[in-house]
Amino acid sequence: MTSRVELLPGAVRVLALAALGGALAGWVLPPAGLVPLLWLALAQLWALVAGPLPVRAAACWGAAAVLVSHRWLLALHPLDWIGVPLALSLPLCWLLLLLLSALGGALLAIWGWWAARLGPCRPSSAVLLALGWGLAEVGLARGPLFWIGLGGSALPGDRALAGFAALGGAGLVAALQLLIGWGLWWGYRERRRLGPAAFLWVLLPLVLLHGAGLGLLHSGDPAADGAAQERVVVLQPAIPTREKAQWASRQRLQRQLRAGLEEAQRRGANLVVLPEGALELDPLLPEPAEVELLSGGFRTAVSPAGVPEQRSALLLFAAGSRVPEAAIDKHRVVLLGEWVPFQGLVRWSGLSAVGGIEPGPPSRLLERPTAPIGVAICYEIADGHALAAASREGALWLLASANLDPYPLTLQRQFEALAQLRALETHRWLVSVANTGPSGLISPAGQVKQRLPASQQALELLKVPMENTLTAYVRWGERPLVVVALLAAFWRWRTRSRE
């Protein structure tokens, strides 16, 4: 009994430190951009999984990281604009955040269990665990939860490390972040045995890694001046989501749209883009568009079973047309936010002002008369795999369309960091258009070339070069990471069999 009482304060202290380290990691994620602090938090995580409470400590670390990094979910309150009673609004937002935090803790507990079994001190184990984490993040990003992990954390603060996205996507960037944390922990652990050389063993690989990343950035930097371009007018309406259904707001949007089309015609633009959800269900323009128009909205589609479905989509209006002639539907709809499983049973359409929507086909390639493009609607921007596939299929530039209201500026910066990563992965220019921002132009080197003022009504002409280069990630996706992970597993098995 005495030993258990003595151990309890130590266990509480370890778990409390784990929670603090996870909270630091969650705070450092974009937009903070303080990447060295993230490396320290990851070094602490490696120390925790090598300690006496690997599973519980990793769970606390992960839960705290997600709780802090996804705190923007609380900005959904109040939910009275979609019919949720005010008394339930804030508790419901907190419940959603806590459920995501619990999921993060569960995932890190699984990772901690594997780390404890493999032995995190071995380099082979570190490589295997880091690649497993990176591949898991890619898988989560393709699901309905819009996971924000280590893959997007290198931006905006460390573009050199993010340069490796062209080789292995977000999964490789996440793995490298973890391996840097492991190197810091290993150097601290071996400081007495190696002496001052421990510092060089940590610093030299870090410098070489960033030098290689900078080389990748410069080797992939396009000569935009000589490339064929599209002239695109971006319209940022800045109309609060809570007011979109009001007659005055609809009239205001119509005036903005008319001004955008006139500006496009005056400046020789061939395309006008509006953000996600700008137009209503099955819209009809008041007059034919003078130039091609691509706007977020909603449409009624018929499922393979012949059932009418409501979908969020980007609607393509050809020049001279009042009705959309093509569309690309949102595929990754927000679980509970836009789509609820078994809706016929629970009779609830989710936390959506439009009454619930259904997912469309997975392809993100939109064919257009001028140039095919890759499209991400809202947090489909988290899924680099899908946009890489669209680039491989012929997309010459990328479009990220979102609403992002009533979320705070923090989420806009997270979204922009993910957009920068997608541009790096695919070597494509990326146009971002959002209701309140971020709207602007991002180069294939991950640099923001133009940015409209956040949360303000704005109109801007962007000159978008068209690229057809295929990066290693676009060609092969995550397959090289899987191969390296299998080699690391074999390495780990061989070294263990010799013990």
C-alpha cells in the first residue's frame, strides 16, 4: 500500500507534464509557426514513451495537443442561427471539441503502445514509428474529421523542411518533424556519454536536412513569367454566414457579383471565382455571365439509386449562361456539421444551415474549356492525396474554396498553411477564395504572392501561371514511404533477432 501511495504523485506529475507538452505542441501549430518549440514538445513525447507510463502519457499528450490546436471549434457558438437553443449551444461546441480531443488521446495511446513495444531508443524503431505516424496522418486527412497534424505544422515558419513535401507529401514532413524531436531527445539522453559531440550529432543533421529542403524549394521554383497564364478575378464577399439567408445580404452579394463580372470584363480576365456556399440551391443568375463564373453553391443531384440528394458544389457557369453547365461536388463533407449517418433513423440533418448535404464523387479534377483545375472545397484542403491525384490527371492549377465564417483568424491561417503545403506537394499555383479569407495566390514554392485583406469585402485580379510538372509525390504518392517503413521494420526485426 505504501509503495502505491508513493508512486501516485510521480504518475500524476508525469501525466501533468505530458499534458503540458501536448498543449505546447497544439499551441505551436499554425499560425504560431514556432517550429523549434514543436520539436521540443516532440522530444518530450519520445522521452515519455520511453518512460514508465508510455501509453497513458502519450494519451495525455495527444488529447492536450488536439484540445489546444482545435480550440477554434468554440467559435461556432452561438448556434442559434441553425436552430440550436442558446442554452445548448456552448455545451454542444465543447462536447465536439472534447470528443476530438479524446480521439487524439486514443490515437496517441496506440502509438505510445507500439513505441513501448518496439523500444524508442533504437534508430530503426524511431524511423518506423515516425513513418507510421506520417502515414496515419495522411489516412486521417482523407476521412471526415479534417485532421490537422504535424504534416502541416512546418508552415509558415519552416518552409525549408516543408520543401520535402514535393518528395513525400505531408506524411514525409510529419515523419521528419518526429525524427527531429527524436534526435533532440537522443542527444540529450546521450550527452554524458558523448560529451560536447552530442551537440554536433544533433545540429549537423538538422542543418543538412534544412539545406536539402532549401535545395528542393529552389529546384522546383518555376519561371512564372514564361508560363501560360489565366487571369482570375477573386471575389471575397465577407458576408457573415448567420446573415446569408437574409434578403439584404442576398442583394449585397448580387451587387458584388455584378461588380466582379464587370471588373473581369474590363481587365480582360477569363474567370471569376466566388467562395464555398456563395449561391443558393440550384441557382439562376439574374442575367447571363459576361465571362466564365465558378461559384460555390448547392445543387440537387440524383444518386445511383435514383434518390434526389442535396450537395455542396462548385458550380461552373459558362460565359453567356444563367445556369450552371458543370459542377464538382464536395466529397469530404463535415461529419455532424453537414452530414449525419443514418439520417433516416435519427431525423437530424446536422449542424448545417442548409439542412444537410450528401457527399459527391471523390475525384477533385474539374474539366474546363480553358484549363482543367484541381478543386478543394473547404477542408478538403487537408487531403493532399486527392489534389495530387487531380494534378496527375491533368490539373494545371489548384483552387481552394471555403467559407470559414464564423471561425477566427487563427483558422484562416491554418487553412492558408495547408494551402501552401498543397502547392508544394503538387508544384502548382494555388488560388484561395474564402468568404472572409484567406483569399489570394500561392506559388508552387509555398509562398503567398498575393493576399486579400482578411474579413473585408475585396476584389482582386490574379494572374495564375499553369504548370504541368509532376513532382515525386504526385507520381508516386505515399508508396515510397510505405517501402521505407517496410525496410525499417525489417531492420528492426534483424537487430532484434541478433539480441
